[in-house]
Amino acid sequence: MMNAAKRHKLLGFVSPPRQMARSGFTLAEVVVATVIAVFIAGATASSLSQMIRMRGASASHQEAYARAEGVASRIALDLQCAVRDQNLSFSRISITNVAGAGGERDELLVLMRSLRPLREATVEGDEYEAQYRIEPASIPTATGDRIGEAFWRRVDAAHDDYQDAGGVATPIAMGAVSLSIQANNGETWFDSWESDTEGMPHAVRVSVTARSDDGKTVTTVRRVVAIDRVPLAPSDASTASEKTDSAGGASGTGASGTGTSGGGGAPR
């Protein structure tokens, strides 16, 4: 008898060939994989670019804010330490209103107390004059000199003949945009003030605007500093007359004298 293989061969049946093992990808699979890879690469590049931009913007904002915050805090500290004396000859807060092309460029002069010596190896008192303004500056850096507008602070020993000159002036921050300083008499804010004629103000408002090195971020920091002072005498005539009647005239005079020595009131 013939076996099954011979019988199939005689009858013309041919066994199907064995299926060959696949050794690669089809064209469709390669195209799909390439498209997916392109999408992933594009999304990754976009995310990295956005992260770099956000990092740069954050660093720019931090730089501008640090500059404005440092200057505003330094001015506020000097105002908090302002010399307060019954005799206005030994205390002074002077605000000069200066308008510039890019904003306010006010100047401040204050007599203040500090335990830090102005110069090393010298004996100085504890009262100084501090002055602030915006002026051009050139600061050397690793890549070259940095030239631009800066916030300047000048410090000198107090109670000399020239309170607006002398001492040591140093730029405390670059990227200066504007410096706005106002004084308050208890009711109104004024752009300029001179304590020699108007008395010590009730408060001083400081607005510092600084720019980052790349010029992309501008930040403003504000401070309001209250100035301790002797209160003014009552301005109501009836109240003053009642005090005069009750104390035989001495009390009303004394109250007026106390208010005058304290200094203050509306500018003249």
C-alpha cells in the first residue's frame, strides 16, 4: 500500500510551502513610527523651549525685584532712623521733586543715626546725612564695564556747613528707572518737602522702579514710613480759647509752643 504522501503526490496535490519568518517592518509601520517620533520630538522641544523662556522670565523678574526691593528697604531704614529733635536745626528731611523723561527722579536728603562708621579707621559720630538720587554709573564686571542709570547713596557726617555735598557716594543698584518720594502732613501727600520750613512730615512714601539687565522686566516696590513727631496744637479757635480760660492763658500758650517745636503742618 502507498502511504498518504505518495498518494497525494500521484493525485496532483502539493503540500503548501512553510510560512517564512518575518525579518523587518513594513513600509506602513515605518511611516507610522516616524510620525509618532516626530510628534514626540516636537512636543519635547516645545516643552524645553517654554521651560527655558519661563526660567529666563523668572530670573529677569527676580533681578528687577531684588534691585527695587534693596533700594526701597535701604531708604526706608534711613528714614526710620531719622534724627528727631525739638530743635529743627539738628533734624532734616528734604525731598526735591525732579521729573525725568522715563519717570520721577526725586532726591532725598535725611539726617539719620547709624552705628556703622562711614570710613574705616576713623572716629565719627553716630549721626550722618544720607542722600539718594538717580545718576549714570559705570560698574566693572567680568565681561566689561556695565554702564547705565543707577541708584546712588551718599553718606557724610552730619551737622556740617554743606549738607548736600561731601562724604562717600556709591551706586547701590543698577537698572534705575524712577524714584518717587512724597511727604505727608497728616492730610495730604506732597511731591516736595523741606523740614527746615515745613517741619517734620508725618510719613514719607517711597516708590522705587528698577529694570533687569535684559530690559524685559520692570518692577516697582513701595514703602510708607511713619515719622515719629510731636503732635501739632489744636487748630480750632474755640478749643484753644477754652484751654486758655481754664488755665489762665498758660495752657494755650504752652500747647502752641509744643506744636511749633514739633514741626509740621501744611507746607508754606
